Amino acid sequence: MFSPLPALSPRLEAVLAAAGRCGVLADICADHALVALAAVARGTAMLAIAVESRSAPLLLASRNLALSRLSGRVLLVRGSGLAPVRRADVIVIAGVGGDLAAQLLDAGGAGGGFANRVVVQPNRHSREVRSWARGAGFHVVEERAVAEGGQLHLVLSFERRGGDDPAYGARPDQAELLLGPLLLARGAAADPASRLFLRRELPRLRALSERRPDLACAAAVLEELFGG
């Protein structure tokens, strides 16, 4: 008897929505492979490649693939980063640190014509992802926070475009890289989860700036947006 796949969490629903429609989706550090499977099952991707290096998640992903009956259109690969992927229109990396995501994207050649869209849901270190994107010729096209289980998760979307990224320049560079140029541009007018994310960053940055003067400008930007 056919068993349905587990539902996507709000965080992963946001990741899938950010990926949009594409021919081939590559889900890196895929864990249970639910994003890749949902993309194909819902018709937003024609094909998907799910890459995972760890044994336990790989076993769960294999079970989910069997349940989905999509083995002809979803390829599950044991490997590291983008190494097993030869082609993809969209790259998704969710649930890992932004520093690791940036390393994987850089090592895998994502900036050299590999994909047109990159979606990252970093657990932390979103600045590293934005820095990678600017250096690799990707413009930030969407930034939002998603509430799940009492936590707020960022979902960042980038597209390959020529020239300088016009999202940057309205505020100090360090503040925009750390907090997100689009999030800051919306400020108090952002959606509730994104607004709450920025508000929560203010006391954290105030405390950190006592020993990290380079973060003071980001705290000042938030104080301007939300008041001292």
C-alpha cells in the first residue's frame, strides 16, 4: 500500500518556494531528501539530484525515495557537496551553517556557470553566503525569515546576473552583509517573522559590539530602524 511522504516543515516549504520552477534541482546536504522529492512530486522540477554524505540520513532518504515512487526522476547520491553533480538549474542547501554552504558552493564551481539560481537556508553565518554570492556574480533576490518550532530561520535566494548587485549600497556594507540588504530595506515594513528576526538581532549585536567594534555599525542600523 502506498504511504505518503512526510509533509514539509514551514522552513522547507519556504526553501522549496524560493527554488521556483526549474528543469534540474540539486539538493545538497539533502538529509531526508524531502525537498528534492517534493519538487518533483509537485511538478516544480522535472528532475532532482539529492546529495548526502551521512549514512543514517541516506538510509532515511532511500526509504522516502521508495515511498515516493519517483526513483526514475529523483537521483539519490552518496557524496560530498556539489562533487557528484554535473548539471543543475537550481542549487538548494538547507539546514547547514552558512560558512559551510559558501565553502561547498565555492569548491563545487557554482559561480562558474553551474547554475542560475541558488537557495540557501543557513543555520548561522549568513554573511558568508552573501559574501560568496557577491564574489561569484549572484544577486540577492529574496531574503525572509520563517518561524518554526520557536526559532526563526533565514531563507536566502540568489540569481546569476551581471554587474554589481543593486541591492547593496543603501547602508554600510558590513551591516548589509551581516543582516541582509533586502531585509534592511523592508525594515519595520517586513513580514512579521522577518521583522522579529531583525529585532532579535539588535540586543545580540549590542552585546557583541562591546568586543567586536566591527559589528557596531550593524547595531546602529537596527537602532535607526526600530529605535534605541
